[in-house]
Amino acid sequence: MTHVAEIVTFTLTPGTSADDFVKLSQTSEGFVRAAPGFAHRQLSQGDDGRWTDYVVWTDMKAAQEAAAQFPQQDFAPAMMAAINPDSVQMRHEHVQWTMTT
């Protein structure tokens, strides 16, 4: 089975701190953990200020269903308000190899 990585890159709206955004992101944890097919998630920020939300799903159907349900969750409006909508780039990729500790 090939896992699917959902990779979303973006910048934050002016006035949103990194700490505030991490806290907002943590409010989505229950939804993401409970979503069928969830495997792994990490959130990172580059030196250029761009963020990457990297979520691994067991398959494309799981990734697409979670993406479709995400905007309807109670936490979504606050998270989306913190993200610059013009900066969002989202893609799905098939994971070809994984290395863990």
C-alpha cells in the first residue's frame, strides 16, 4: 500500500505569531487523529517564514475526505484566518520511501 502525503505550504497573516499558530494548529489534533487513514503529521516553519503542514494518510481517499471535512470543523475558521489565503499551495504526493529511527 502506498501512503499519500498531503503537503500544504503557506505564510501567516500579519500579526499572527508562530506560537499562536502552533496553538491554533493543535486545536485540530483531535479531528486529524480521528480521521480514517491518518498516519503522521508535522508542522514546520522555514527561515523564509513559509510554513509546511505535512500530513501522511494511508491512501488518497482518506486524504481527500479529511480535506473535504476540514473546513466544516469548529476550529477551522480561526486557523484559516491566521493563514494568508494568497500564499496557500496544496498538493498530494505518493510516498515512495520512508525512513524512521
